[in-house]
Amino acid sequence: MVLSGLHLTLTDFESISMRSSLKWCVLTTIPVVLLSLVPQCRLWLARGSQWQGAYATVDGDEFLYSAYINALIDGRPRRNDPFSGRDDHPNAPLPESAFSIQLLPPLIISSLAKLFRLTASTSFILLIGFSALSAAITVFWLLKLLTDHDRLAALGTLFVLLLGTLAAGEGVLAAFFTQDVSRLGLAFLRRYQPAAPFFLFFAFVGLVYSGLTSARSYCRRLLAALSGVILGSLIFSYVYLWTAGAAWLVTMACLYLYLRSDQRRQTIEMIGLITVLSLLALGPYIYLISNRAPNLDQTQTLISTHRPDPFRVPEILGMLVVVLIFVAVRRKTVQLRDPSIIFVLSFAILPFLVFNQQVVTGRSMQPFHFEHFILNYTLLMSITILAKSVLYSLSYRLIAATACVILLVGAVEVVVPTEIRIADDKRNDQIVPVLLRLKALSATDGTFSNLRRDGKTSMLVFSPDVSVLLLLPSWTAQGTMVGIGGLDFGSASPKDRKVFPYLYYAGVDTSQLAGLLHGQSTDVALNDYVRGALFGHERVLPQLSLARRPVQEHEIEEQLAAYDVYVNTFSYSETLKHPFAYVVVNATSQFDFSRIDRWYEREPAERVGQFELYRVKLRS
């Protein structure tokens, strides 16, 4: 009877504990999800009943990802370039790109979209809510696992997810201290990378920690197997997540082997199993990498350097955590061999390894992705876990006050960029009707038959509005005359950029090009495209590379002189190199068609929403 009563008491206690954890998890998850939906709700509010289906943008690169999703929804092959209207074909093979290699998220998203008949835009709207939900639940679970404290886990989840952008030295608040801010909003919600697989990183580290601390051998093996599968999934999801995960695994293993030498056999067994399973995924990954586009390294700004990179914000935070750990150890507040402290120490050391691996390897590729999308979050998590050693109890009043401050900061980080982007989001939504009309035409104009037969379509679209061309592949299968994503999707080399032909047909003269190259045009999208295409994104956006080479005035003068020659010598043979079948212009823009009409015959305009759509063909 006594044992039975004790069993019931323990069961009741566990049930109460689970209900308490669930309550705090829900209380934490709701505000994170609501904040993630603010940009979309703002767009819905602004457009009202006129909303055409566009998703609200949270990052400038999302148009590339939604274009790839739309291509997969249309049934196009894994290797494709939705911007230039090309597919992998036996007669015209395409190399691997960053999109086709990191294939798991887009395959899952597009498969679900086809199953439920969703557009790429609707998929992105749902994805941002799912990403916020999965991230909040996983971070809460991991913090609960390491602190065994519901309130601290709840508060820590808000702290990690809502202040992550600030911990990267980015965001609205960081803009008060530096003008070198390139990212606004909640960075982890950039779709679909890292948003879709973001939660898997924390699931991976949590399972590894659980396995290392488990006393049962079969549990360790099971957790190791799950960890290996997740790391393998990350390998085909996002390069910066899996490489950070692999570096952390090595760091954690070394610390655990040294500080808990009595468990070396169990540690080696678990880490070995994870490694073997990960290598099974790494083999096919290496094969895909070996077949990548020749210009992919340049596009991704892979550079050769041995220069150390010791002063990024996560490294500064990491050093602070290391100092706090050793102060706490000296004061005997914590024990260094405590598994949770080893975990914190591994996260604190990780930035120094990741940001300085090029000292040994001699290779660096856009390290800011680590800073913006993962290491900032791991450092905030380590601070939260370490706080347990000094915060023995958390009152509801302290939790409420701290949570309000964090939520206020998070709201500022979301609302301000939402208001900055709302004009562009409304313009994108106004473009959708003409893109849907093009989608309807793609069923009969030969777009898909050309793709299946030749691996490319001649149904390309020209528009003097770059925003139309950026958004077009997210809705329809026709390519764009300018092929904006050619470098990203591996279908073009830097020499194949169609900047001058595009500017010619857009009616841009040399003085207007000078304004674009100096970044002085009011057309921000055209500014960014032209400068990036002519000089390279790494020259225009210096954060992409450790080797910064700003554009020089003499380089601008050279391009202006070359464009002047190009315009004055433009001939019919040049039109044959860059043909297009459709022209889309804003109905109120009073666009000058003189250059197009010289070489093309236009059919009467079809008015679609705020745009006019023309079918054109080359003159004989």
C-alpha cells in the first residue's frame, strides 16, 4: 500500500510538472508566433479586400527561394533556373546550385504545397508561422532540459528568439550605434533558409546532450541514431546550420572526453555512431558539391584567406560567457564538469572556431551567415543556461517585468522594418494579377512544352520595372529576359549577365546609368541589381566577404564608357542574343517604347490591374 501510494504520488507529481511545462511553453510560443505574423497581417490590413495573395517580405533574398519553390510546385526538375527559364535537360544539362544541393526544405515545402494545392506565396505565409512555432517549442524544450526550470526556459526562449538579431550586432536597436546594419527583423525567420530547418539544429544539440547524460546504453544508441539522422538532414538543408552543428559536436566531444574522463567509452560510442550516420549523408552531399556550377564559389563569395576574424559580436559574447564560467567555478558556484556547464562552454567556444577556421583551412565563405542565423542564438542560449547558477528562484513579478521588456524590444525589431517594407509589399501585391495572367498564358504559349523538349523556354518577359522581374518566377514559369538569378542558380557565368541589353531596352541613358552606379537613383531595386551585376555582390555588399574591395570611381567610368559604346553600336544581331516574348509596364508610367518598337512588333495591350501586358515578336 505504501509503495502503491508512493507510485501514485510520483505519477501525480510528474503529471503536474508536465502540465506546468506545457503551460509555460504555450505562454512563450504564442507571442513569438504572433510577432512572426505581424508583417503579413500588416499587408493584409493595408490591402484589405484588394489583397492578391502576395507574402510579406522579411528578407531581401526571399524572392529567390520562393521562385525555386514555385518551379518545384510546377513539376520542374531539381536543377532549374526559374529566372532564365531553364531546366536540366539531357541536351542542355544544368550544374548543381546552392538550391539543388540544399534540397530537403524545398522538396518538403513544394510537396506539401502540391498536396494541398497551395501557391509558393501561400506556402511562405504558412511557413513563417510554422518556423516560429517549431523554433519556440524546440528552444523551450532544450532550455527546460538543461535548466530543469520552466520559468527560466520560458523567459529564455523569448530572450533567445527575440533578441537574436541584436546579438548579431544587427537590427533596429543596433542601428542607433552603427550605420553598418544590414539585417532587420527576426533573422531566424528568413524563408526558407534558415527558417524551415532552424529548429532541427536545437533538436540535434538537445538529443546529443540527452545521449551524453543518459545512464542507459540503449537510450544512448537511440538518441545517437536520431542525432545522426537530424545532422544528416541538416547537411541537405542549410550549409551554415550543419557546419555549425558539426563544429559544435567536435567541441562538445572534446570537452566531454577531457572533463568527464570517467565516461570516455560511452562518449566515444555515441559520438562515433553519430559520425558514421552523418558520413552516410555527407557522401552524396560531396558528390553534389563536386558537380556544382563553375561560378558557384564566386557567387557564394568563397575566398582564399588565412586572416583571423576575432571581433564579431558572438565572439565577444562567447568570451564574456567563458569569463563568467571560470569566475563561477573559482567561487564554487558551479562545477566545470557539470554536463550543463560543459554544454554552455561548448557554445561559448564555438564562435572562435567557426569564425577562424580559415586560419587553418584557408577558405572563408560569407561568415556573416553564422553570425546572423545561428551563433547569435546559441550564445544567448548559453547565457540563459548560465543564469541558472545565479538566479535560484524567479518570481512571477520578475518574469513578467523581464518578459515585457524583451517583448517590447522584439516588437520594435519586427514593427519598424515592417513599416519600412510595407510600401514594397503593397507594390508586390499589386503586381500579382499580371503575373497570374502570365501563369494562365504559360499553359498554352509553349512555356512548358519548350522546357520539356529543350530544357529552356523562349517565352521570356521584359519589364522596365525590376520588381516585376524579381517577383515573376514566384508565380509563373516564363523566364525573365534579364535572368537575374542566373548566377545563383548556376545557369550563367558573370560574363553572361544581361545588364547592358536590359538597360538598353529600359531606355536608360549614360547619365541615368551613372546615377544607378553611384546608388543615387530612387529605384532601389534597379540600383542594387545593376551595381551587383556589373561589379559583383561582394563589392557592393562588403559584409559578404572578409576581403573588402569597394567599387572605385575609375571602374564606374569604365562601365559608363562601355555602355555608351554598346548603345551606339546596338544592332539586330544583338536583339537575337536576348529575345523576349512579353513586355509588362506600369499603365501610368508613360514608358518610352521607341527602342523596343525599333526591333519588335507589339500586339495591342492587355490591361491587367495596374499593368499593361504586351505580346511581342521580333521584326523580320
